[in-house]
Amino acid sequence: MTSGPHIPQERRLVTAIPGPKSQEWLARRSEATSAGLGMAIPVFVAQAGGGVIVDIDGNSIIDMAAGIATVNVGNSADRVVENVIAQVQSFTHTCFTVAPYSGYVEVCEALNRMAPGTFKKKSLLVNSGAEAVENAVKIARAYTKRAAVVVFEHAYHGRTNLTMAMTAKNIPYKEGFGPFAPEVYRMPMAYPYRWLGDKNNVAQEALDMVLHKIEKEIGAHNVAAIVIEPIQGEGGFVVPPKGFLPGLAAFAKANGALFIADEVQTGFARTGKMFAVEDEGVEPDIVVTAKGIGGGLPLGGITGRAEVMDAAVVSGVGGTFGGNPVACAAALGAFATIEEDGLAAKAAHMGEIIGAALAKMKEKYAIVGDVRGRGAMQALELIIPGSDEPNTKAMQDAVKYCQQHGVLVLTAGTYSNVIRLLPPLVMPDALLIEALGILDDALAAASA
């Protein structure tokens, strides 16, 4: 039911990457689109489904990106397509704050049910992850009557002015775009591989440092919210050690601040649970979602304690396209696919395959400094052998090798040295194992 278009689930190369038709379109892209747009793989897509992307030259490429964890249910998943077609035939837009419709309410009801926490919850829908994060901060400030927002090293929260301020990495996300929004304070991240202190006590050391800095540099009574990705995405799939997230949440609660989990990349079964914070039983005051929420259509959500979500004045939140009816229809199809097809369990199963393969690669190749992640969200950090120095060249060489051999992988990391894996959760095991084998070959070639 989840495979989408009936595309053969195989890797098949009929031309070099990029092929001649893609090259023609790459030339047109260069002429027509902003030079500020990046590109992970130089092909143009004709069709996608299950675990593959088919380009306009007929190459079938194993998709280890899922549109940056957006098509968790696969591209053109059946339930998503059916819902979207039915909705488009009914109406495409009215604006929920002009003439409301049931799909928006149903998506919010589902988010309220799925998000962690036994308390009463309410939700708000927007267009993107960045917009969701920004609205979460607005609501937190309205509720607490405070201004300061605590964020972390290596964080990525978006590309709007406020979320650029919250994002850590300068190039490419912030360079030349300032000045940025004030009252955003960056704290040390519990990054086990690169922690300079006691590596057996990272969670407590990092927590002590963060809480001390909040108390002395901001004043806990000034903090509206602590915002963190349960597993950092663009920052390099940094997984904080056990105890760090619960410690932050407890501090926020004790000091009248809100704990906001940015689950834009980690949400909707990606890590083996519906939301990554569930791994340690954390109940955030607000959960921010996007990417995997809409089965490939643009949608973001903010779900939180009812009293918090009611803090904004009437018409203080919302927007023309937020919770568009077509995107809501897609989301309901995606939710049904995740829950009825057991995709959280599938992600955990995929995680076992990926984790075992990456562990072997770390044993074999001195350029692999660390492997980390959970479920179908895992990564390798590449280093110069004999040191912890980032190895950007090895990353670039390995990614290029994968592309040339029909596997799409993404990069990440503050130091531009991380290869991250985000396969669709409907990918067949055989295809996943084949992709991991090519990644292994790529590391061998990059090590040579």
C-alpha cells in the first residue's frame, strides 16, 4: 500500500550521472534559477517511489535522502495520493482563518493524539519547519511574557530571520544575511564525539555548563523557551547522551520556561518512535513538526499544552496558506500509512541494518571517526586518520562515488564532514543493504 508508483525497486544505471537529458536541464537551471540554490545530486527527477528515484535519463537511483526526511512514507504513497486527488477535486484553498474546513481540524486532532504528553494539547498548522519554529517561539513568549530563547551549538532551525539567529552554522545558512533577531542565546551542545571533557560524563558536564550559563549570563527568570532538536539534523546527527534532554526539560519546568522539541527532521517514525523525545520519556511543552508530516507536501505543525497554545491573541497566529486543505489531506494519508503499516517499527528494523553496517565500516576505515543516530536516521563523521580533524575531502569523494554508482546520500555537519542517511521508511531491505554496500565501497575508495 505504501510503495507509491509501481517502479521496479532496483538500482539501474543506463548513463553516467548526470546523463545527457539531465545535463540539458542543469544548463537551463543555471540560467533560470538563483545561484544561491544548492543541489545534492545533479539529476532531474522523472518519477520516484518506494526506495528509488528515476531520473529523466532512465537511471534508477537508490534514495537515501527521502527529500531530507520528508517522504518518510515514500514518494507518492498510495493513501497520500488518493487523499490529495479527492481534495483537489473538491477545493484547493479557502484559507482556514477565512472559511474553515475539516481537514485542518483532523490533522490537529491527530497531532494532539500522537505528540508525547498526557496533558490536553492543541495545535496550529503552518507551511514549513522554519515557520513552525518561529511560531513556537512567538507562542512561548506570549505565554511566559519573557523574551530570551536558549538554543545550542550545531543547531539548525531554519532560514527566516529569527530561525537564522537560532541556527548555529554561518556558511551557508547565515553568511551575508544579518543582522539577526535579538534575545537568542547559544549554549554548548552535549556532542559526545567532540566533547573536550570527561567522555564518560558528557551529559552531566554539558548540563552543568548550560545551566550555569543560563543562570549567570541570561537569568533563568528571563528565559521563555529552551529549543533543541532531540537529534540534531544539519549539525551532523549529533545524538545527546542519555540524561541531557530530560535535564533541560526539568530545568525549564522548574524555572517557568517552556521546553520546545524541534522534531522537524526527527518526527513521524524516523528514529524508530513517532517522535525522538519519546526515547527518554520527555514530554515537551511544545513539539514542532514539518518535513515528514505532509507526505511530500508543504506543511508544518506546532503542538503543545492547551493553555500554552491558547496564549496568542485572536488572529495573532495563522497565515494565508497555513494548513492548506490539500496539504492536510496529504498529512492524513501519511499518518494512516505510518500507523497502519507500522513504519515506526520498520524504522527501528532499518536502524539495526544500518547500525550494524556502519559499525563495520568504522572498524575497517580509519577515516571514520564516529557513527551515530537512531532508526533510519544515522550518520558517519569522517576524519583525517590519526586525529579528530574533519575530513571534508573524504566526505566529498565518498558522496561523489555513491552518486556515480547510483546512490543518493546527503551531507551534514558543522565541520562539513558528515554523511547522513535518511532512507524512506518503505525501502525494501535488499535495496537498503545494496546502498550500504556501495557506501562501504565509497569509503574504501576515499581511504585509498
